Amino acid sequence: MRTYIGLVWAIAHKDLLVEFRTLERLIAMGAFVVLIGILFNFSIDTTVVRPQDIATGLIWMTIIFGGMLGMGRTFSLEEQDGALTGILQSPIPLDALYLGKVLGNFVLLSMMVALVFGVFGMFFGLTFAGSLVSLVGVVASGVLGFVALTTLFSAMTTRSSMGEGLLPVLIFPLLVPIIVNGTTATNRLFAGRPFAEVDGNLRMLAAFAIGSTVVCAWLFRFVIEE
């Protein structure tokens, strides 16, 4: 068990080291978040609608679209260097490879999510009146479900001629539960609603995240070996 966890961590650690050296995906996602925040800040007429009423929906859509920029390149480096073939021929369990990629992507996307809330909080003057622990649970569950799906589909599209352009087409229909429950729960938490009104959404997000991770880990071997 320790060896398995060590393999997962080694893969995630390698991906994070490479990313922190190049900052390729982080810069792309960060620039996208800032530009979207500025765009919405100047395009919304505050005399017609209160930014607080629509901010949570914009936050989650920014997370989804911004995440696509980074998650679509999950396996691109290995594919370009020819390392993916070597990894597949090694004795490492393929589900460990998948979980390592998921862990690395989860860390990167969590950093982007923190920037999203900071940017929208600054531009829209958001005030948070709910439970911070509940918000972290909602966001973490949504991010994990998103990362679990995009990591699998990134492996599927890496060798496709359409590449990253195919990823949104395949993944968006599957993200509806995350967007609906994440937006609803986040909106209620910002409004200071009691936890009882968020509990159902949080359970749905957690179940979706766990189920997606387990199913995608099992499917990964069939996808990556094609």
C-alpha cells in the first residue's frame, strides 16, 4: 500500500515540479481568470443587476473554462517527448498513473480556484456570510469531480488529431451536475443560508467526485492503451 501511494505521489510530484519550472499551464489559467474578471466587471450594468446575484455562476463557469486550458495538456508533455510509451511499458499500475495525474491536476486547479475567488471578490465586492468549511468542501468536491473527468478525457484526446479542441465537446455534458450543484451551494453559502440548505448539494458533489474518480481510474487503462 505504501509503495502504491508512493507511486501516486511520485507522479504528482514530477508533474508539479515540471509545472513550477515552466509555469506554462499556471500562467495560461491565471491570465484567463484575470481577463474574464476584468471583462465581466466592465460588461455588467450594476444599475440593472446586482453583481452578487450572478457572481457565483460566473465563478463556476470561469473555473470550468479556465480549468480546460490546463487540464487539456495533462499528457501532452509525455506524448511530445515519447515518454508515455515508456511509462506504459513500465510495471507501474495504470490506475496509479491516473491517480497521480489527478492529484497533480487537483493541486494546480486549486491554485487557480483561489485566484478566481480573489479576482471576483475584488471586482464584484463580494461578502461571504456562510461557513468557510462548507465552502471549501463544496469547491474541493466540485474540483475533484472536474479533475477526475478531465484527466481521463485528456488521455483520450492526447493522440487525437483534434487534440485539446475535442476535450470541451466531450466533457461539458458530464459537468452539468458539478455546475448546477456547485453554483447553487456557493450562492447559498455567500447568502449566509444554513448548512441544511447546502447539505444536499454537498452530498451530490462529493458522491459525484468519488464516483467519477473510481470509475475513471478503472476506465483509464482501456483509454490509455488504445
